Amino acid sequence: MRFSLIFEAQMNDASPANEHRVLRNCVEQAVFAEEMGFDAIWAVEHHALTWYSHMSAPEIFLSFVAAKTSRIRIGHGCVLMPFGFNHPVRVAERIAMLDALSGGRVEVGGGRGATKQETGLFGVDPADTYAEVEETLRILSQIWREERFEWHTDRMDIPNRPITPHPVQLPHPPMHIACTKQDTVRLAADMGVGALVLGFGGPDEIAGLRKIYDDAIATRTGERFVSDHANDHFAALCPTIVLDDKDEAFRIGTRGQRFFAEAIHHWYGTGGPPELAIEAGDNVAAMRRDAELVVAKLHEMNVPVTPAATGLYAPPEHAYGDWRTAIEYAERLVDAGADEILCLSQMGTVSHEAGLETIRQWGTKVIPHFRAKGL
């Protein structure tokens, strides 16, 4: 069983001064996580998603964390792998460099970058994203093993060249993909990569997805493997705020979850104010007016949590409370089949202090509970 933290670099104040502060705070939290016994940290990649994620160059963030730590695993995930976001050779070079300098601590996860805000910025065709993520993973599994590399398909043509450096981990760092749907979990199993399950559905949903993953592993032929070294690893998201005052932790956690929901649904355009999603064309003025309203509201201290169609808004049953609450919830995730618990506390309205205290409580109370059980 692994325990990790995942960082979006969310913020409810997107001013440059606060942006810089939040990024530095994320580094501090990641370094503190090693001290508190966490096994890994993960950093996402997103672009142009104000408020929701300012982690546009996670390789730089992870390099800072790697330089300040010695043991904790460095999760570069998810890297946006459609070719317009990142050429596969550049992904290979960055991952290998980080693995070499960190002493072989890197894991890599692939992602699509599904919002129109992001794909439009880089000219990525959403219809191509699944195929290009899969092809990049295939390239990565081979490029790190060879002195010289070339690749020729209808989608990508790479001439024969030496690609350096090579990673420390052989034959390559563990590979995963981001999963939020049943089809993606099944795809991860078919490709022989780990599933980073990033939904807010809770233990019941995790148990269902784990069954899909295991069933796909049991019936796969290996023909779709992206590497000859399969990584059957299943990680589950665990939204969490843990304080001595469990009521205050619940209030902070549910408010942070509300921010998370409204921020991402703003960019997906699927609900939650502001209703208009894309900074383009005639919608821009209305979108910005609505954005100012929602950010002003999210700055208030008592934002209600109201049920809605999406699980992000549903009354939460996550690890918001004291350390006993967190243990109980984590045990449900373990019973549901999680190999790794991805703790998410870095949400836009959650203070740095609450984030550090959550890490401390997990490190001194929650993780030791599971280690004592041999997990």
C-alpha cells in the first residue's frame, strides 16, 4: 500500500503574487510529505485553466521537489501526451533526466488534456487524443532502452537519432494513465499500465472500477500492451482534510471540494457558475463577468455545499474530519482494492496551514495505523 499526495496548484486568488505563493507552498507541502512518511507525490499538467490548475510545467515543480528530497517517489502525472502538447521525444528526455537526477524515483502517467480550453490552445484535435496517448506510451517503453531510436507510423515520424539521457530505472520508469471512466480503466488494464483513478465517487465507485480493472487483466491477451513490463497498479483519489477539530475539517474540505467542482465545471462548461466555458469569441465578456461573481462567492467563509448532478457537488463522504475519520475512509478504499491512496488536500480555498496539518496528521496517525497492519 502506498500513500501519496497529488497537486493541482489550485487557487481562489489568481493574482501573480498569490500564484507565486501557492506554487512555493506546494513545494513545501511535498517536501514535508517525505518527512511525514508519504511514499509519493504526483503533479498534474494543465494549461490555461485559471483557478482550477496553475501546474503548467510540472517537470519544473517536480525537479524542485526531487532536489529537496531523497526518498519520496516523484509522480510526473499526468503528462499531456497528445503530440500537440508534448512531442514524445521531449517527454522521454524530460522523464529520463528527472529519473537520473532523482536517483531513479520517477513514475509517469499519461493524460489527454480533455478541455477545449487546453486542446484549443495547442491546436490538438480531441478525436486524436486517445490514440496519441497510447502511441506516446509505446514510444516511451522503447526509446529508453536503445542507443539510437527511430519510429515511423502514420501519426508520428521520428528519424534515427541518439536520444539521451537514459533513465536509472530499467527497463523504464513505471507507467500509468489517468482514469475517470470505466472505459479508461479497462483501457489501462489492456495496455498493461497503472490506473490513476481521479474521480470523487468514493469507495463504492472505486470497488466497481477495481473489478473492471481486474476483469480486464484476467481476460487480456497482451496484444495491446505498450511495454513488455506490465504495471498492474490501481491508485484511488482520496479528498482529505484532517484536523483535531473534525467539524472545522469537514467545513474546510467541503468548501474546497465545492471550489474544485465549480472551477473545473467552469472550464468544461457542464454546469456550475460561470456557465460559459471558453475564453473566445462573443462569450468572453459574459464569461468574465460570471467568473468574477463565482470567485467573489468562493472567497466567502461559508460557501454551502449543494447536491447537483455531478458527484463533485454531492454531499461528501470523504476523509474530511479527524484522524479517525481518515483511517476509516482509507480502510474503505483499501477494502475497495486501492493499491495507492492519492490524498488530495490542495484545493483552491484550503489554506496552506490546513494542508500542512493534514499531511502531519496522516503522517503521525493515519499512515502508521496501516503500517502496523503490514500494509
